Amino acid sequence: MALSNQIKAVYILCSLSFCIVSCKQNETKDKTLVAHEKDSALDCQTNIPSRFTIAKAEDSNSVTHTIASHEGMTLIITGESVLGASDNEGRRDEYPAHKVAVKNFWMDVNEVTNKQFSEFVKATGYITTAEKPVDWEELKTQLPPGTAKPPAEQLVPSSLVFKKTNTEDLNDYSQWWSWVAGANWKHPQGPGSDIVGKDNYPVVQVSWEDAVAYCKWAGKRLPTEAEWEYAARGGLKEKKYPWGNEDIEAGKPKANTWQGKFPAMNTDWDHFEKAAPVRSFEKNGFGLYDMAGNVWEWCSDWYRPDYFQSIVATVANSPKGPASSYDPEEPSIPKKVIRGGSFLCNSSYCKGYRVTSRMKSSPDTGMEHTGFRCVADN
């Protein structure tokens, strides 16, 4: 897979793969997950770089617990549901469908906004992962002996930003992702961009570590993958989307996704080219907004493609995910689960907005289309 010079330089720096969001139709649609095999059907992969920053979120910032307020949250009532894919449109890691029971929990009705995250930063002085320079002394311990120190400009705070481009090769992700110095939650597209007037937009360019730090400050936590999918379904049984089975581009706009030809042309049929203000579309049956599209959302679980196989035998009671991560595409990089899809998901390319769609990302990485929402115990 060809890489641009810029991304290749950072790839060599970190000895990692960068964001791959490739989707292709396989010749067969097998409902049974085969561990460590390549995903079938809509094979939507998201391989994100690990930054190897020396200071982790919990170490470098003073963040203390507060008592959770349930304002802006809704109570999700105890219930049992079949989670995972039961149709033939999913990736292998979405199978098999399995029964899960969850206990009562509170969930934010919308994604955490720029305003909310700003209040957190103001109260704590927190510095996000994307705002920290790469520490070479720590980084070189993770690289092969003798690796030369890269130029100083490669060690500055940076993050990944999406750009439209004309390409026929949807496997060449470097065509539409750029590693941009100065991109962070306050400047989502890099220098020259800002969040002025966007208080009600979801915060993005936040790593899993950043999300956990915010949750700790708010007295909350990230949802488990089971809680997230149970909530996304909104009480519907075995449906594809939070609103049912109607195609995403049938009728009126139901979520913020990509319409047109990805990654070159977005018709903006849903009225948004990139992220939308929270609550711009109808809520689901549990009163939750944007459980499909807009921005990907961090979950607490480690990612394994075979995890659902391990809990299918019985009704899983509030499962918290596997004890460790394994991604056969990048075995050396631990991944956390992300859910829900984003404004970049297109029906011909990536159906990440399906309620069962599972993606993964390294916990120290943020992107222009990744955010989160919180939950709290009842």
C-alpha cells in the first residue's frame, strides 16, 4: 500500500501503521467469525498509530473525581438483548450474535461537546495527547536499535486530519489522511482552524486517554461495548440501525454520514460536510442522539476480533470486554473499541454506522472524526 512521503516519515518514526479505513466487498458473506482471518463482507478497518508519548494522561495531568451529575443524561433500564450481527452485512468480528444482559446505567444523551471539554480543561489544566511533543528518549526504546533520530519537525505535537481528494484506490488511505502539526481539539483541522462558535459540536482529536481523564473529572466512565450497542439499539430488536432497517439515504436524513463518492465528493444531502452540532438528528428510542454517524465514540473495552465467540454460550451479564487486546492486523499495538461511525462513513465504502459495526484504535490516538460520550452507574 503506497504511503505519502509525509505519512511514510511518521510511519518510520513510530514504526507503526497509520489510519487505514478500507472497505471492500468479499466474494463470500460468512456469518461465522474466524479468529485472525481477514474480515469479510464490508471489511472496514481502522488501524491507527500509537504515538508512544512518554507521559500518559493519568500521569501528566492532575485530574480528580467529582460526583456525577445526571443532567444531560438518560437512564437506560436493565434489560436483555441480542447483540452482534444477525444479517449478512457485517464484518467477521461482529459475529456471532449473542445474548447480553445489562444493569441500569445512565448515558449522556449526546456526544461530549467542545463546551463541556473546554470546562474540563479550564478546571484541571489538562493537556491532551495531541498537544504533547513526542519524547524521543522514550520513543527510541520502542524502536529497533540504531534507529536514527528524526528531524525535530517530526517530533512536534500533531494529529490526523481528513482531506478530500480524487482517488480510485480506496486502499491508499494516505490519499485522504494527513499528519498535521498543530492539529488538536482546539484546532481540529490544524493551524488556522478553531472551534469558535462551535460550543455545541462534539469534541474531536481526543485520545482514549483524554476521554478517560474527562470521565474521571466528571465522575463518570466510558461505556462498555455491550452498553453502547444495547443503548444504540434504543429498544429495537435485531435492526440494522438505531432507527430500524430503512436505508440511511432513504426518506429524510437520519444521521450525519457521507453522501456521494468517497473521498472526493460529498453532496451534503444531510446538510453537513463534516461534524454536525449534537442533537441535529432525531433521537433513538432511548432518547439518545447521534448513535450513528457524526463522530466515532470510544468504549472502555479492549479490542479482539474473536471476543464475541467467547461469550456466546450463555447470557453474558454486563460483559466488560476481554482482558487484553489483540489485533491480527497490528499484533504489537493494543487497541480499544470505537463505535458508531462518523461523518466519513459512506454506504459504498464503510457502513460504520450500523449498530453492530466494531472498529478499533490505539488508546493514545485522536482523529478529526473521533469523540466520545460518558456513562455513569445507577
